[in-house]
Amino acid sequence: MTNKRSLLLLSISLGLLSACSTVPNQAPVVDRTPLTPVPAAKPPAPSEDAQKERDERGLYTVKKGDTLIRIALEHGQNYRDLVTWNNLANPNDIKVDQVLRVQPPESVGGVQTVAVPPPGSTEVKPLPVPKKAGPRGEKRPYSESALAELQRGEDADNGKPAPPRSERPAQVAAIAPPAAPAPVPPGPQLSAEDRELSWSWPSDGRVIATFDEGKNKGIDIAGKAGQQVMAAGAGKVMYAGSGIRGYGNLVIVKHSNSLLSAYAHNRTILVKEGQSVNKGQMIAEMGDSDTDAVKLHFEIRQQGRPVDPSKFLPNR
């Protein structure tokens, strides 16, 4: 009996010890891998239609390799005006896809304004258009009497007496073909102000490259280092420097609201921005800056678009 009690107590003790040594349940471990941040999507480049619409509104989207001076030249503007219109703190700090205004803020391209009549004026209204009579449903064989009767009926509808028989045409006149459009005169279309400008050759020398809008935006004149480069027309210097790659030491003269001339690859520039110059005045010395030979590259631009200088310069 004593042995049984001892065995029972021993079993209970062993059970309690095993219960105490049991490891409690642990919470599941979750692998929390940090999320990789997704880079912000780059805004899509403007489509051709969007860029065309911006061009019509006097805006331009900066492209890779652009400089403010080149943008100004391509749009026939003074780069200082672009600085003002766009509130630029640094004209050398423009970024790709930046939208710049390249036309004066007060100009509205392609928009026609409607004049409002002053107070007290009489408003003139257009006369009402008379309604056209509907087609007659009756079909009759052609004859002189039927034609006369129809003519009398139409004149009566319009409130006019029928013309005498002697005044009626004997036959229907043939419809004249539309007039052919007038031929477009060659050369750029110029305003009255531009037609009054007088031009001269910017330097003596042989023309070694002619105008080709796709390849050469002006003409190239051969010469010697230090040879005179003269203003081709009276105007004001709107740029003098070397800020456009491929032009070297460059002078740009503005002659009117739409016409300017450019003189590139000079050795020395003899004028300053804002200076007024006369036709034939020496403005630079010919050189080979940013090119492989001594020459003058000469351009004339109309509203920023290159045009053939031979259409302006006199024969020689």
C-alpha cells in the first residue's frame, strides 16, 4: 500500500515538472522587407500638336542644347526681351522642357478682336436674307411659252413686273469657269516699312556658299583675316558676343520689327549692344572664330525665319 502511494506521488510530481518545463507558444515571425520607393514618373514630352499650339500662342518649349540667345535668334527677338518676358534671374539658367514666352505678352496671335460701338452710336444690322422659294413640283416640257410663264410667276413672287419679251435672253448663258489664282510673286513678302530699307553687301569677297534653308541659313563670303565687315543696313545692334555655338564672334543688327541681319565668325567685334549703326558702317573684322577658314557667314532673318540674302542685296 505504501509502495502504491509512493508511485502515485512520483507520477504526479513528474507530471508537474514536465508541465513547468513546456515552452509557451511564440508569436509568428513576419518578414517585413522594406518597400523600394517607386521613382516619380517623368512628365511626357509635349506632342507636336501641343507644341504647334504653343507656337501660335507665342510660347516655346526648351530643348536639349538650347541657349536663350539661340532661341531669341530663331524667333527674331532680343534675348534681353526674353529675360524680361519670362522673369529670368539668370539668362544662362534655362532647363529642358521649360516653357518660355518668345512673343510680347500683349500680342495675341491668331485672335480677331471685335470692336464694340461707342455709347450713343447707331447699331447697323444686316438686312434679312430673303427666303428662297422651294422647288416647283410640276414638270412641264420645255417651250418658249412655258419658259415665259415660269418667268412671269417668279417675277410675281418677287413683287416685280415681268420684263418684256424682247429683253429676255434667247438662251441660257454659259457659266464662266472660276478665275485662276494670281501667281505668288517670288521672294519674301515685305511690309511697306521693310520695302523702304536700303541694303548693301556686308563685305567684299567671293560667295563660297549660297543660301540653302535646310543646310546653310545664309551665305558665306571668303576674305582675309581682319577684312572689314560692314552693316548691310541701318539699324540697332541687338547682340554682340559669342554665346551661340557654331557662330563664333557674332553681331546681330535689327533693322525693323521683322527683319534682322547676322554676321558670324568675326575676329574682332567693334560695336556694342544697343548701339545704332548706319548702312556700310564697319562693325567687325573678318575672322575664323568657331569655323575652319576665314570667312563671313551672313544671314537675313524675317520674323526669325532665315530668308535668302540675295533677294535683298544689290547685284554686283
